Amino acid sequence: MVSFYGQGTAAKNLTRVTVDGSSNAQDWLKVTSNPKGAASVLSFARIPFSHPAS
């Protein structure tokens, strides 16, 4: 289906990111830009929401 976008082949460095929808939001996605020379350009971490104590 990449040909639909004018791309003949799949990208080698593409990362698919999926997150919770608004009805199931229990965490957020932290994206960090890594320093030059790191093994990957970006790092991803799923961070649970913290609820204040009542």
C-alpha cells in the first residue's frame, strides 16, 4: 500500500507508534531525541498517568 503515497518500497527506518485512544487513556508516550551517534535517533517510553493523592 506504500505505492498509494508515491513510495515504491517500504522505508527501512520507519517506526510505527500506536497510543491509547481518548476512551482508554492510561498513559502517555515520551519521545526522546537521542544524541548524535546513538544507535537510534529516537527513544520511546510509555509513561503511566500518575493521579494525585486524594
